[in-house]
Amino acid sequence: MQLKVVVIGGGPAGMMAAIEASKAGNDVVLIERMNRVGKKLAITGKGRGNLTNNIDMSDFIKNVPGNGKFLYSAFSQFTNRDLIAYFNSLGVETKVERGERVFPVSDTAMSFVNALQSELKKHSVTVKLNSMIKKIIVNDDTVDGVLLDDGKIIKCNKIILATGGKSYPLTGSDGYGYKLARELGHTIIEPKGSLIPLETYEKYDLQGLSLKNVSIKVFDGSKEIYNDFGEMLFTHFGVSGPIILSASAHILRLKNIDDRLKNKSIKISLDLKPALSYEKLSQRIQRDFEKYTKKQFKNSLTDLLPSKLIPEVIRLSSNEPNKQVDQINKAERDNLVKVLKEFPITIKKFRPIEEAIITAGGISTKEISPQTMESKLINGLYFAGEVIDVDAYTGGFNLQIAFSTGYVAGQLL
């Protein structure tokens, strides 16, 4: 039997759901509030389109701190291999880069957007742009239609809500899907920014400094709660970059996090030279000192560190910058080693949710069937993507969530 299906939201989850629902012979209408579909997808991976991650799917859940277990079924129904093969079949070739991140060979996320737009057209999905839903119409706990902002009503048998979260509101994700779901009795877990830059108490003069191959340990008091290796960035307000963003997803889940931040309990220990032990680093510094024996201390670290970082490292080591290198004793050298291996960063607060890559929180997973993405409260209502209370680390995991849940919702089981 042909069904009339309304998909609300033209992001990756919504487009995938619409395409899948249409493939089964249903009459599908995709409603998008922006002037084109895929706006947020177009800026993923810094515009290059980090589609998914190439690790084994058995390890995917470990990278989803936000209700990962809820996604077991969705991930098994549509895996990362399925997603890669899907886009390959549409003519979008992919490649695997550092950290097992999967990108299009074209190095532009628009390759994915264009491919999905072509599929929507191919499968006769009606796309209504610049249009918003004012209300989901329900009779006897079963969906019956949607009321548009222009007063028109579209009668339908099934609705897939894929409006995204609250991050990047300029792309259309401002949380209005939560309102629609709440009006139908669904529980909304408070939305918070995840994969979000962090403000620090320290005011280091390091704005714009990008570091590669560094490691961090995140502490709550004296307890280590997270560690990572990769790239990070110093900003005018604090820190950002891949390993910081993933750390934020872990930090936001701590109990009484606002109090912890206020009490300066959340600290990051940055290892600028993780490949070297304390002893090996000390030996390396000694060799540099021998090389620059007649120079001042401040001019002896150019082989070891970016020039922008040197003044801050010297200040933290409490060593005299104008002291001649051959006058530096072991204790002073040990201070330097400690700073390089334990560069201190104290987290003050999260940046605004609008700056987050993804939203933690949303429609409670307890009220959604994990096998079908259908609401347990309203018959014929399905959910997909970031509007659900699920979120993952950076590296392509969140887009996989969007496509997997969109695929499952589109089956309309």
C-alpha cells in the first residue's frame, strides 16, 4: 500500500529517510525551512565532508558517549561500509585519512549534498523549501498530518522528524523540532553543546597556534577522566581543535559540571612532546643547549617549539629568559621538561551552543524504538538524526548516526 509520508528536515538524516521511504513506492514530501537542503552537511569536516569513520563497527559504540547502546540496531542495519558503498554507487568516490576518517576524493562535502539532491529528484521526492511546520496533527495517538506556517495542511500516514539539534542555527538547526515533539508528549533531555570549543582561565598569548601530534589528559580534580592524541588549536578565548572537541563531549557529562568549572576542577595537561619520555626529552634539551651554548635561554628552543609558544613555556618554567644557556642548571632544565610534558590548561566554561558541532540532548531514547526509530507514544511518528538524544566524538561518527537512523526511519516498519 502506498503511504503518504512527510519528512521534516532536509539534513543528511532527513534526505536519507526521504529517499528510502520513496524507494519503497511511497509518496514522500520533504519539508525544509531553509532555501536549500543539506546546508549543515555542506560544512562538515571543515567543508571537506568527513562522511564516516573506517573503524570496525564493533568499535563505533565506544565513540558514542551519548546513548551509544541505543544505536546498536541502527548501526547493524546500515553500517559505515554500507554508507561508503552507497555514495560510491552514486559516483562519489571516497578515501580514508588519518584517524580512519572517510572523505570524498573531491575534498568537498558538496559532493555528498549534490548526490543526495539527485537521488531525491530521481525517486520523485517532493521538496518544499522555505517552509516550516507549525504543528504535527495527531488523532487517537496516530499521526494524521502537518500544519504548515502558511496555514496549509498536508494529510499523511507517516511523519519522520529530522530537524537536527541546536548547533549551527544558521543552517536551520535551532531546536524547533524539540518543540514539535514536546507538544506530542515526548520528553526532551536538555540540549547542550557537544564537540564544542572550551574557554580557559589562562590567558595565554597563543591565539591561532595550531599544534599537531600532541596529547592531552583531562582531569577532574586529581582523577584522569579522558585522554587523546592528535591536533588542537589555541584561540582568543581558550582552546579548540579535534582532541579538545572530543574532550568536551566527555566533560559535559560530569555531574554538577558548572560547579566543577567554577571551582577550577577541570584541568587539561597538554603533552607537547608525547613521543619522548621525560628522560629522553631532557636528553634532547641538553643536546640543544650544547648546540646553542653561547645563546640566551629564550633563543635556544627554536628547534624544539613553535616560536609563538616559546615565551609562554619559558614563563611557566620560571626560568630567566635572558640567562645564558650554559648557566642553566639541572633543576631549571627539569622545570622546562615538566612544562613541556604537562603544559597546564584550566577549563572555565563551554562556548555557546551555537558554536557546537553537535547537540547533546534531545528527544529521549527511552521513548523511541531502537529497531525502527518509531515513537513509542505516537503511531506513525519516526525520528532520525541529531534531534534524538545521541551524540558522538568527532571523526565522522555523528554523520554515520544521521545516515544510519535516517535509513532505518525511512523503512517505515
